[in-house]
Amino acid sequence: MNSDKINKEESKLKNRTEIDDIYKWNLNDIYSSEILWETDFKWVEDNFSKLLGFDGKLGESAETLSIALNLDEDISIILERLYLYSMLAKDSDMRDAKYIGMNNRIKTLFSKVASASSFIRPELLSINENSIREFINGNKALNKYQHFFEELLRTKKHTLDKNTEALLAEASEIAAFPYDAFSIFTNSDMEFPSVENENGENIKVSPGRYQSALYSNDRNYREKMFKAYYAPYKTYSNTLASLFNANLKSKHFMSKARKYQNTLESSLDNNNIPVRVYETLIEMVSKNLEPIHRWMKLKKQLLNLAELHPYDVYVSVFEQKSSRVYSYEEGVELVKNSLKIMGTDYQSILNTAFSNRWIDVFETEGKRSGAYSSGTTFGVHPYVLLNWNGILNDIFTLTHEMGHNVHSYLTGTSQPFIYADYSIFVAEIASTFNEALLFDYLLENTSSKEEKLCLLEKYLNNIVATFYRQTMFAEFELQVYRNIENGQAITSDTLCELYSSIYSKYMGPSLTIDAEEQYTWARVPHFYYNYYVYQYATGLAASEQLASKVKKEGKPAINDYLDFLKAGKSDYPLSILKKAGVDMLTPEPVAAVSARMTFVLNQIEELLK
């Protein structure tokens, strides 16, 4: 075969069987065999109906209440373990019908259990408050539920009668359908075209390759990959708009059913977050867009472009001649070195994760795109999904997900099951905290002007992606929900128009918007999570302050931060964060990020003189 034919041969993703086991997560830590998974599944099927035996009896005595809550916990612990296994197995290869089936079965079982236990909250709320306090104070086994009952009473006006709660629990499986369909369709069924890469090879477009291509020095390749990646989203935009619309309406329905003013209040109330935190973020960022506009203008000049396009936003200005590829092992060492400041306990958790296959590293055929940490599953260590391509951004992704992992591990091993998780609001703090320390470590260990410029640029790109872009997404999401709540029609065209106008506002006049960028709403899974994305921005603002405290104050600040990681849901997120040294009810943390971006821009311009 001649070289021309070799270059034109399509470079395919590897099959999972071609990857060494050390780079794949070990699901035996959850269940050593699928027979055991089925055994636990049957146990839950056989036992969850026992909860109904406590219907109407929770207020009889402290002992009865304790037994009922313990049974509910036992079932929930096993359910979460079952779900973790099926989710990770499915995400390993989303073409495998067996694991899709297992995942669907466990979701159905979740719905049945939720229905059977739905009487608990309304019945607890019907019990006299003084009786509840007497139960807690007089029964040692109930002492741990102090904050749980405090939270329960706080949400009393949004908890419905037991029949309605049972109906809403039954409806939860239907409400999850739009996201499930979106996920399966975009990760498994959607066909992407092929493009020619920098080396003249014909490669199949994938989410991982698209993300990597945005950092390529070959602008022609970036543009081709950008247009090819968005092509199927544009083709199926009406279908995707229909799924998105169904998701929005289901969230709107649930908020109305629970007597909230709107979906924003409903979503934020889960974590006792005032609506003004969300609104302050958008307001403060909208008033501080000058740094990102300044960066886009500078980037356009430095790249010597007549027009700056979305596919130019992340490419390095200062590393045009370098295309260094990092091995996964190199990435691991850089992450570990950057986090030595956190002490031996933190390092020990990292070493255990890296050495014991908690991480699924490489992109393979059918594997779920993106990256995530599995979160807290009581009694089981957390896992991380990656799609490693060897660029510098992958190292930041690795430390980001390991931040989540350590958070989940410490929460799960420090708290009882009832609090062994953390709220979404604080979820992104631990991850971006790690990124801040990695950035500082790399910058401090840089010996050349060129390397400093490259890292400062990387930091700016991170602020753009995590702070400004996520706030932009948050404003888009808020407006879309408002349109639904006002009875306005949601179509592919209206979504494209709205997204384009908000994108233009945030990115500024130096950026030329391609038609493809308008379809970003169609590919972002977080839009199905219901007001999730704003927490990337607030999380970055909080983590910047925490990382600064750790570097300035040392051990006392480290101990406060570790206490924050261990707190789980034992208190409200704003209170937990305030104890660690950050007050998110003030505008200062948000304004500080824009100020830091201005400082970094000044450094870059000074180095360029």
C-alpha cells in the first residue's frame, strides 16, 4: 500500500479491548460479578415495599421512626451502588444494549422505590414539631438527623400530601426521558462525518477529537473540525429542540406542582440558595465584560487575523510552533506535584486513586464523551471518566476531576449516609481549586518568558471557559425558562437567535459568530440539569479565594479547606463555604475574578513589550 493511500485511510478510535487494563476503571470494586449485582437488585425489589408498612406509623414512637429511616437508608445505599455500576458500565461503551438495559432497569427501580417512600416526607411534616424534637433528643440513633429535620421543616410549604408526592415520584421516570434520549442519541446514534487532520489523515469526528482540535495550530483543520462537528446538531436541530423543550416543560411542571414562583426558585431552593446569588452573578459579570472583550481583541491582533472566529478562541497565541503531547503518566506527576501543598493525607488519596484503577483514561469507540467524577456513593470509592488526548488542557481536566474525587471520598468517609454527599452549589469548588493550584505550580516552575506567556494564556482561557462562558450559559438558560414560563414557543430558530445574541454580548465585537455556533444549545448536556451551569462560575470565584488563602496562610487554611471537603450536607452550602472563608452572598468573589483577569492581561502585555 503506497503512502498516499495510508494518509487517506481513516484513523479510527480504538476498541475498548485494545486498551491496557491499567487505564480502565475497575468495576469489581463495586461488584465482583454481575451475579452479585442481580442479587442486590432482587433484594431491593423484594424489600422496598416494606416501607409501606410504616405508612401512618412514623409518629408512633422514636423507635418506629428510627427503624423506618434505617430501612430507607439501607435500600438507598444499595440502590446507589447498583446505579453506579450500571452507569459506569454503560458509559464505557454506550453501544452495548446489555448495560443500557441494566441502567434502564435501575432507573425504573429508583422510580418504584421513590413512589413507595414518598409518604415519608409529608408524614414527617404532619407530626408535631415538638414530638419530632423529643424523638431526636431521646433516641441516640436519631441524633444524626438533627439537620435533616431542620431542612425538612424549611421546605414544608413545598412538600405536598402523600398521594401527590407518590404521583410525582411515579412521574420522575417520565421526566427523565428527554435527557436520556438526548444522551443516547448524541453519544451513540448520532453519526459524525470525517475530516482531514493536520497530517493529511482522514479521521472520524468525535467529541474528544473536536475538543482537542480547538487547540490545534492548524487553523484550516480547526475550522473543518468545527463545521463538521456541528453538522449533525444542525441536521437534527428540530429533534434536539423538541427534546430540550420537553425537558424545560417537565421542570416547569414540577416547580408549579411544588408551588414555587418559577423554576429558578425551585432549583435553587434545593440547596437553600437565594435567587439573588444567581441574579447577582449575571448582573456582576454583565457589568465586568471588559476583560473578556479586551482579551478577544488582543488575541485577534496577536494571531494576526482579519476575523476571529469561535474556533480560534482556545488556540494558543504563544505556542504556535509547539505541539507537545503529554503522556497520561506525565499528567499524573504534574497533578501530584502541584497538590503537595495540601499535605500527606490529600496526597495519599490521590496515590490510591492513581494506583488502583479509579480512572478510565482513553477515548474509545462508543465511550461516553467528556469527563466526570462519579460523585459520592456510600461505601464505594468514586470514579473518574476521562478522554485523554495528551494536550495541556487534559492535565487541567485531570486535576479538575481529581478535585471532585477527593471531595467525594472525604465526604463519603467522614459523614453518615444521610449527609454523605455535597450540594451541587459547592461541587465545582474543589475541582477549580485544584486547577488554580496547578496553574500556580506550573507558573512558578517556568523558566522562560515564552512558557509564562503560554500559561498566562491558559489561565485566561480557563476563566473564559469556566467563568464567562458558564455565566453566559446561565443567562441563556434563565431566559429560555422565562420564555417557557411566559407561554412562548421554543423552536430551533428561537433558540439559535437567543443563543447568538447572548453569545455576542459576552464575547464582544472582536469575534465573528459562525452560523454553527448558534447550535451550541443543542449539544450542551448541562442544559438538561436545570440551572446547573451557573455553579461553575460561582465555584471558580469561591475556589480562587480559597486557593489564595491556602497559599497565604498555610496549614490553618488547609485544615479549614479539608473541613469544607468533609462537611457533605451536614449544613447548608453557603454556611459551609462561609466557615471556609468565602461569603457568596456578597458580590466580591465574582468581581474578584474579573479583576484577576485584568491583572493577568496586564502581565501578558508587560511581557510582550
